[in-house]
Amino acid sequence: MKDLPKIELHLHIEGAAPPSFVRDLASEKNHDLSRIFAEDGSYRYDGFLEFLSVYEEATSVLKSPEDYARLTREVLMRQAEHGVIYTEMFLSPDFCGGRDVGAWQEYLHAIREAAEGAKRDGAPEMRGIVTCIRHFGPDLARETATCAAETAADFITGFGMGGDEGKGRQGDFVWAFDCAREAGLRLTTHAGEWGGPGSVRDALDDLKVERIGHGVRAIEDPALVERLAREGIVLEVCPGSNAALGLYQWKANPIEKLRAAGVPVTISTDDPPFFHTTMTGDYEHIAHVHGWDEDAFREAARVAARAAFCDETTRQALLERIGE
């Protein structure tokens, strides 16, 4: 499984920070983060809301463009170890420069330089998806969208939203998504994880996204499943994340039912060290529990390549590497 070419469309850059990286960075800065680590050195939390809190506390030690450059290289080189050939990472100006356009550009320059350097050393191709944070509210999301619009180009190619699905509605963020769309960015958003199938429908109707982050709870609404299949809406499914947070254990995860119904599904790890998984680990679990073979995994990678927010030259190169 490790050698299969993989494409990851749903990965939060801070959420991919290994505990050892965060501990070392905190030590350099004399910042005590001991409460967020378990005795074995892993991240410690109980449930989704505490996960968000621990996530933000871990992120608090990332203070400079150089910190993010180091993190970018760390994450990409680890992905390379698992056969990832292309990745889209969620990047947030909320954490990178406090939504100030000038500061955000400095962070982005450092991240891009690190990604290009890592690629020369065998790491996957990377693109960035700017994300607003849902529980920070729609007003701050406008500022985040402005940062995204000002830096939309060949590296920043998408816009999305993460955070607590229990706060507000998808439709509260229409202005931010319209701003990003007008700047030429392609759109995704988290929905259908904790928000239920209605949040998926709202994301499609109100924000007019072309991909859904997670989306697995769409399975509860047959008409919605039919719509997703008919309209070709791609779901960025994160089975290891679902299992770790108690949404669906591996056997109950609806990824295979969605695929069988004609919904385009992809595989991602979301925040892998928080959820004790990797792309290889997720592939192995899906093979064991849902019976996927190499052809099924290659097809999921082709779905991801076709749905990627990249240029056509890159897309064709990815499809050639995946093979038929």
C-alpha cells in the first residue's frame, strides 16, 4: 500500500504537525505545552471540541513565516514516505499573519519556497487552499477571503472553510465564498461530518462548492446521495479522522456505500498525527474492512486528480503517474 501513488486533497497544515515537531518548537520558544500531550508523546484530547482546542494550542507555537516553512517541509517529506505525489493543504491567514494581507503574503512566500525545496528532494507537488475558520464567525471570514483573493494564483488555487460545524450556518459565509470565487479560486467546505446531511445540502445551495470536505453523513439522505452522484460532487473522505473522533468506526464508515452509489470519493487523513494515522494506514484499513483492491485505490486517486485544484498540465502528469 505504501508504494501506491496517492493524492491527498484534505489536509490541514497545522493538523499535520507531528507531536515531536510541536514539542521541539515549543521548547525552543520556552512555551509550556505539556497539557496537550499524553504520556506516550501523542496529542491528548477527548472528543471533537477538545480536539479543536488542542489543535489551536499546538498551533500557538507557530509564530513566524520560518516556523511555517519548517512545518511545510516536515509535512511534505513525511507524505513522500507514504507514496503521496500531490497534496492540497489547508492554510489559514487566521494563523498566518492574523488576516493582515501583507503579513499573510510573507507567510505564504515562506511556505511556497519550502514546498518547492521539498519537491526537489522528492516530496509531492503542493497547492494551497485558504480556509476561513467557521467558529471565528463570518466577519473574520471576510478578512480571510480578502487575503485569499489577493494571493490567488498558481499556488493558492482554492478557498474553503473548516472549524466547528455547530457554529452558524453555511449560508452565513456567502460573502467570503463569493469573494473567493470572483478571484478565480475553486471552492470546498467542511460539511456532513458533525453537521449532518443538511449541512451538505446547504453547502451546495448556499456556497455553490464543487467539493465537500468529509460529507460522509450524506449517506443518511438517499436523495442527497443521488444528487451528489448526479452532479459529480467529490467528497474528501477522511476515514481515519472519522474513526478517531467517534463519528464512524472503520466497518461502519459509508465510503464504500457512497462509492457504490456513484458518488466520487477520495481518501485523505485530515489531521493525521492527531488521529494516529497515515495515508498508508488508511489504505490498509480500507482494504481490510471494505475489500478495496489496487484498482479501487487507483480509481480513487484518479478521482482526486480530476478534482484537484491545479492546472491541466499538472493534472495530466498526475494521471499518468497513477496509471490505468
